Amino acid sequence: MSFEQFVAEQGPALRAALVAAYGPEVGLDAASEALAYGWEEWPRLAAMDNPAGYLFRVGQSAARRLRRSPAQLPAPPPNELPHFEPALLPALAALSDGQRICVALVHGYGYPVAEVARLLDVSDSTVRTHLLRAMQRLRTALEVHHVD
């Protein structure tokens, strides 16, 4: 697989995961640094079982250097998004990085659990555990008692 094919297939998930973990500003910068590193090291990375997982870790290292304050989800402009519960953004921000990444990728972007697990280089059961705990915390924070 060429680097261009890799970026076309795995790049969106890598960017989404880093943005979910570190916010849009730091996450996008971290994804750019990870993909730049991937371009430079592609012959070595192409031979790996999970180059996307490796580049996610590279992005995490870059985010730690770039991060100046805890990840903050930006307040959306009022006219650009459909109506949603105002307490959702603070509730998402209160989740752990792993929980927030899993919720964003699975429920926000519609990625399958197996693909998220591969990207994060964890087991499927770890992703399901993050999702279960995150959804419990979100239901409590948003005072949702019945799930349809």
C-alpha cells in the first residue's frame, strides 16, 4: 500500500481520534505532525501490522508537546449546528480521553468498534468498556433515565 492510499483510508480516523482526544486546534496539529512523520518513515511503517496505531501514538506525543491547556471542546456557533442539549459539550469534556475518543468515533462518526480498536491499538473489549462507561457517565450528567 502506498502512503497516499494509507492516508486516504486511515487519515480521517486518525484525525478524528486526535481531535476527540485533544480538541480541534491541538488535535489537528498533532495529526499533521503524525502524518508528516509517517511520510518520512513510510518504508519502515508500511511493514508494520498497524501503522495507524503507531501514528496515533506519534500524534499523542506531538499533542503533549503542543498542548498548553486541557482539551476544551469549543462552543459551537449558534447558527451552524442543529439544536442539541447544551450540557452535552461539558459532559463530553468531563470524560476521559479514551472514553471521549471512543464515543466520538463510534457514535459521532459511525466507525465500527473493531476499526476504533485497531486505530487505538487496543482490544475490542477495551473500546466497548470505554463506550459503556462513557455512556453511563453521559446519561448521569444529562439526567437521562430512559433510553429508547
